[in-house]
Amino acid sequence: MFVSNSSLSPWPLITLQRDLVDALAGHVVETEKPINFDRFDKETRSAMVGTYTANDLGTVQILGDADGLQLRIGTGLVFDAFPVSDQILYVPEPDLWLALRGGKASAVLHLRSMFQDTVARRRIETQPPD
């Protein structure tokens, strides 16, 4: 099944697709409360850069700078991430939608696709004492 409606923003669209598949499979679908994701633009999207940990994916890295961002899961390939709104990035190759909340210091990275829905928390990198 494919759902397309360009009037929906990216996060509700993938959520709708997931919910329709679940409903057609006979599963009870619960309405998700809207999440207030951080907004970004070209100058501020580098705040997403960092290393995150997700229970089901392990290490998730957002690489790059203001010129562009990339995603790496574990030791896998690096994929370009494209802004599709002022809150959402899309990574075509693994078909993932990314969004951040909580600001740079306590960032929570949301990753969602048709079959993946996970949350990764930013790792706090500590410097060894001199």
C-alpha cells in the first residue's frame, strides 16, 4: 500500500501509512500525540551532528555540517539526509525520516520508516582528564 498526499507534512504522512497497514492487518491502531520537534534551518541543522544510541539499532551517527548532513547506523554505509521541512530530514536509501527534539545538549533523535520506529539518545562524550 502506498499513501500520497502532499498536503500532509512528512511525519504525519509516514505515521498514517504505518497506521493504515496496521489497521488492514487487523491490529488496533492508537492515535499518536503530536511531537514538538526542534526546528532547524541551514545555519542551525548542524546541531543534529553527534552520536546517538538506540536500543534496537545500536550506534547512530549524524555527520556533517551546515552544508549537509549524513546518517550512519552502526558501521554501515553513510547516507545523505535531505531536509523536507523545517523539522524533518529524509534519508532515501534506508527510507528513514529523522527528527530531533530536546535541543543539542539532551537531544533525542526520532527515526521512522514504514517498518522502523525508534528513538535514539545523544551520547555525552566525555574528555579524559589531562
